[in-house]
Amino acid sequence: MDSIEGHIFQAEAILNKANTQLQELLIKLAASIKIFPGFLDMDTVQAIELEPIVGFPDRGCIVVTPEGFLKEMVLSILPGAATLGGYEQSEQLKDLDLPSDEETIYLYRAVNVLVGWIDAN
């Protein structure tokens, strides 16, 4: 392995270690919230939305779950019975497979958002 590949490998290893530690912190912070907030003030889904990262690909709606994990929230609006308001809603949380550098930024943002939420409540 030449030195350039070795440095890239070392940088990835450092990012992966940082991501593991950030994930552990995020899990602890999420567990400390007694009543996790509802996504968009809904009663059916508990999650906190994270802002997209400028300059990275669009990943959809990234949220933090009450378990402290990053997921993609997929909301579907389906036509429904008029007695139910004319539509039905379906929510799905999908696993993410982010590159290490992008994962670091989302995890760091998630930690900051949860700390801010805990501090405000």
C-alpha cells in the first residue's frame, strides 16, 4: 500500500471511530429524553428532523429516533375515506447508509439538536 492509500485508510479509521463515539453519545442523549417529541407535532411518530447538509447529496428527511439512531423518514399521503378527512398517512423509517464524512456531520448535528432540545425542556 502506498503512502497516499495508507493516509486515506487512516483517515477513514479515524472517522469511523469518531462516528462510533458520536453514535454512543446520541443514544445516551436520546435515552435521557422522557417524552420524545412528535415529528411535525404528530402523535403517531416520535422523531426529530435534522436540517440537510449543504453541498452533500439530498438524502430526504433525516431524523433522530427515540433510540438515538439516524433514519430517513418517508411520509406517504394516500387517498382515503372522506370520513377520515379524505386521506390516510403512512410513515416509514428507513435505515441510512451514509459515507463516513457525511455520517460524522449528521451525527454531530443530531447531538447538538438533542442537547438544545434537552436544554429547552
